[in-house]
Amino acid sequence: MPAVTKRGAVVGLVVTLAMLGSSPPDDDFGGGSQKPSDPPASGDATQDGTLSATAGTVVFDNSKNGSGGSSGPVTSSSTWTPPACYYAPKYTPEQLQKYLESIWEVGSTGSEWDLQQRNKYVNGGVAKDFNKAKTGKGYWWDSYVTPGREGDPGALDCTEDIFWVDTGEDPPADIPEAITPEVLAQLAYAEIRVPSTKVELAPEGTTKVNLPTWAWLDGAKFKPVSVTASVPLLGVTATTTAEPVSLKIDPGTDDAVTYPASGVCRINADGSIGASYAKGKAEETPPCGVKYLRSSGDGSYRLRATLTWKIHWTGTGVTGQRDLPDGTFGADQNVVVQEIQAVNR
């Protein structure tokens, strides 16, 4: 029969075991972020070297992350996105034996594929007797789906066969999704949450044609946020930090001019953006804002304010900071623009 892929074998096993009323051994090894209700992840194994259910998972520390109902994830300013799957330790030699033999015993994958697997893991193709001679000196690595990305097509990209990594050694360089400090930093990127970018406006809500409208953000609300990702079993950690750098104003219509002309307002030294309006500034040009040239009629314009965050990371064995793609997060707000009424005498 044709060769069966790893994914096909696992699907077949899950279906068959479901019919038998039991769960595949793989269920003991979930990947995910650590929530307050979760048991703490442990980097330890039992005395016989067995991995705990959480030992190979990625744990996220969100204590310095943004929070609140108006916060949200950043969107990469490039085509790059964080990985939807990754590889990490999942089995000891005995656990892998239990997992694979349960597939072979069911027989759903066919004798040809089963023989290939036996030759690979038992008879010395890649490992003899599942590498039991190396028990306690390393683990078999397999794929996990990144939390929240279960429906993402990219979650199916991790199709590499199960592979062995000795304790203290780096995973194979030709498997880019294998856990390293950089991959942890990328996974932490997806966990970053930043506050809403609804700007303060003056006049607020309703403005006039050809009247400069001031826009600003309070620096106290826009401070750096960070997420730390780690795999305790490996002793590998990475912290990804996002810092606000600029605000982009989109008036919601071509019949407007922005201040500055680019619509990009830079962050001030105190962390604020723009300047708040005060009495006596009516004749001044705002450092950040918009002037509408046409009435919004019976409706309103949808002004969008998008904050750009500079994102960098550092981690185990890494000197200095390394960059990841900038992230953006925006919010919309309605602005009513009225004609200035002239009085004829």
C-alpha cells in the first residue's frame, strides 16, 4: 500500500480509538499558554524519566502584558506571522514506544507503513529500541499547535517526523519551527496585547469644516508591554517587548488634511503623542490632528487611529536585543463635521 504520512497515521489512530472509547496517548501532551487556573508547568521528569503532561509545553508569563477589554493583539506590519505550530520535547523512549505501538496494534495504517516505522525506531534505522539506551539523556520531539491557532492552515505545516534531541543540544537547524529562544520570542509576539488607540479630540465628537481638530494620546496609557515565553524542561526563555513609536491618523475621507501632512505623529519624550488642546491655541496648528474640508452631512466620518509598536526580543544565550517586525493596532471613532453657519445682516 502507499506510504502513510504522520498526519494520516495520527488521524487514523484518533478515529479508531474514539470508536474503542479511549483517547490517544498524545492527549497527555498539550501545548498552551499558562492561565491562572492551569497547574504550573514543570521542567522535571519522574524518576524513570517520564515527561509530565506539561513538561514540554510553552508557558507564557503575561504579568507585564497589556490588559483590559479594549486591548488587542498587534498585527505584523509585514507578511510575516508568528508560527502556528512548533516542535518541542514530547516523549521519552518508553513513551514513544507506547504511543507508536498503540498505532501499530490497531493496524489502521497498514503493514507496510508499520514495518517502515519499526525499522526506523526499533531495528536501528534512526534509533534502536526507541533510544532506550539514552533514557534520561534526551527526548523525542514532536509537533504542537500554537494556542489559538487551531483553525489556522499554518497549524498543519509541522509535518516533520518525530526526532531525537540530546539534552543540552540544539534542535536540528533545518527545522525552523523547533523551539529555540527565537521561536519562543515569535510565539510571545502573538501573545502581546496593547491598549486601544482611541485618541482624544478637540473639538470632541463634532467639529467644523476648515477648523483644525487636535488629536493626542496620554503617555501614561501607552507604555512598553512584554511577554515572556519559556519551556521549563529545556531551561530556554525569551522575552518579547513592544514599545509605542508613532500614531497614524486616517481621517476617513479624502476631503481632509492631516497634521503633520504624512498623518504620522511621533511619540514625545514623555511617552505622549501630540498635544492636548488648551484655551488660547485656537490660532495654532496642532502637532497632531486633522482638518476636514467638507461636511459629513447627516452622517459622520470614521476616523482611524493606528499606533505602531516597535517590537524586539532577548532570550537565553542572546546578547543584546534583536528585532521582530513592527506591530500595529488601531481603533475607529466617529467624527461629525458641520458647516460653519454664517449670519447675514
